[in-house]
Amino acid sequence: MMKPTVWGLALAATCGVSTASADIIEGYPDTLVCRIGAERIVGYLHKVNDDGSAIYLTLAQAFATVTPDGVVHRDGANDCDGKTLEELRGNS
């Protein structure tokens, strides 16, 4: 079995074209890949609340939130912060 960090790097490499990937939970991408400074950080879907908001985590810490209207919030991630999931998927 691959170590989680190696798996994360492999996933990040395969998601390089898009910042959002497949939906295990319909309407929410399994991962968000956002640039923070000189790094690309992968956030994994952690939970979806009853109100429709979602929390994304890295393997080490909280990463981003998504509000019920589908807007990503992550300070410092200029390529993701304030954009909708649809924009990140490239559907708009």
C-alpha cells in the first residue's frame, strides 16, 4: 500500500490540468489543488455539512471551505479563493 504522502503527490501530479476532480459526493470535487505562494497544495474533501458547506483538509491541516453556493474560500490561494467549483472545473 502506498504511503499517504506518496499517494498525495501522485494525485497532485495527475490533477495538474484542473483544480477540481471527480465527485465522490455529487456536486463536490474530491480534491482542490490551489497555489499558495510557490507551492501547489492539495486539499481533500473532509465533510459536507447539512447546510451544503464543505470542509477540505490537507493531510496535515484545514485547507479550504466551500460555502453552500459553491464558492471556495482560502486566503492566499489566488487561483482558488472566491471562485466557484464550476469555475475551477473549467465549466464556466
